[in-house]
Amino acid sequence: MRNYTPSLSNNELNPKQPEFVLATSTYSKKCLMNYNISHFYTFTAEADKMGVIPDACIDILFWKKDDKIKAKIAGTFLQKGEAPTDLKCEYFGVRFLPGINPVNNIMKLSELVNHEEDFEDMIAQYDDKEQLLETMYWAGSFEEKVQAFLNFYIKQSDHSLENEGSLKRVMRKVILTSNGNLKLADLSAYTGYSERYLNQKIHQEFGMNPKNLIRLIRFQKSVSNLISSIPRINCTDTALAAGYYDQSHFIKEFMNLSGLTPTVYIKNLLDNGYDKKLHVIA
């Protein structure tokens, strides 16, 4: 068992769903990377479904339909899938970092994998639910929706106060900053816990086994690398930077998780105006 030192200089992974952007003409995103939230996003659906790739994350989405706010919470897929959308409805979404479960007092992360539920059913206190839904209904701008959700979330949870030295936080930081380029033996050497114990803890804290978690994190890193390299695409560099053995391994894994080769996937994004539709708000 070798020593392992995580590359803590790397930024934590910012999980992406590029095909959400293709479901609309304008997609706005605001990164947070605080309170265990990756980012917020908003778009008006111009298709009745959108492609979803695995990201190991939980999303909460709000939208207004028939003069009423609807909300759902959705877990990660383990392979390429699709999510239905209501045409012409404006969506507001919150994406949490991998391993974060905003409804951990109601459902386990493992129960949300490949699954979604009505989010309002996950809010225990009636007054809190009514206040959140009313505030979200009347919030006009993207920023107002962001603030409305944060006010609710911070009040409801203690995620922001999570112990810096807790095993859960250490595991999450090491796994995310490694971009999935590590083995369970590496994590065992770093933390001092046995592989058997870590296997149990990862399944408990992330909702899946270590192999799947590391696989999805590495895949998401490769997606980020590909997008950041637009319009110049180098699959070999992307594969090595994301921790794959070689280009053929990378292409095979990418096809298994996205349904397309890396080159075709990026071409599809460009042909459908991904870079023009995406607006990142500081």
C-alpha cells in the first residue's frame, strides 16, 4: 500500500450537465462552491426533455406551471438518461456537490440514484414548505430566487457548519480534488481507515460504491476538460488529464456514460450553440 498525497491545489469539481443548456436558447449559471452547493442555474424549457449525464450529484428544480410552483429533487443517473421538462416553463435549479444530500433526514442518497421525488414532500415543517414555495413563486429575478433558496437552505441545514476534520468531508475533498484519479487503497493510506470500512462509508455518504463514484467523478472531469478546450479538442490530452489509462479507455468509458464519443459529443454541443447559449454570472 503506497502513500497518497491528494492534489489539493486543484479546484473542486464543478459538475456539469451540458445538455441542459441545449434544451433552451439562454441558460444562466451562477457558481457558489459554498454551503456544499456547486451552482445555481435557470432556463426556459424549449424542448419536452433534456439529456442527462452522470454527475454523482443531487439537483433540486423549481418551475411555475398552471400558476403554481412545482419542485422536484433528482439524484444522479449511473448512465446516460433523459429528464422530462414542461415546455415554455422557466426552471430554477440548484446543484449540490457530490456526496451532499439536502434531504438526508428523509431519504438516503442511494434511494435517489436514478430516481426523483417531489421536493415539497421532503420538507418536514408545513410552514417552512409554504414559505419557501411562496417566496420562490414571487421571486422575479434569478438573484432573488438564489437568495430565497439560500435563506431556506441555511436555516434548514447545518451543512455549512460541517466539521472540517470529519471523515466525510476529508473523503469528499480527496475524491473530488483527485478528479477520480485514485484507488480505494490510496484513500485508505491517506485516512488510515481500512478499505472495507471506507467502502461502507462511501456507499453511505455518496449513495454508491467507490468504483462507481470514482468513475463518475473522472468522467465529469473529462467533460469539464473537453468543454474548456473548445474549439480545440485533443482527446489524448483530455484522457490523461482526467486520469484514464489511455485514449481508447477514455473513449470507451465516455461512450458508456454519454452515449457518444468525446469528439461527437462536443460537436453536438457546438452544432447546437452551447457556447452561445451558456451565460455564467459572476
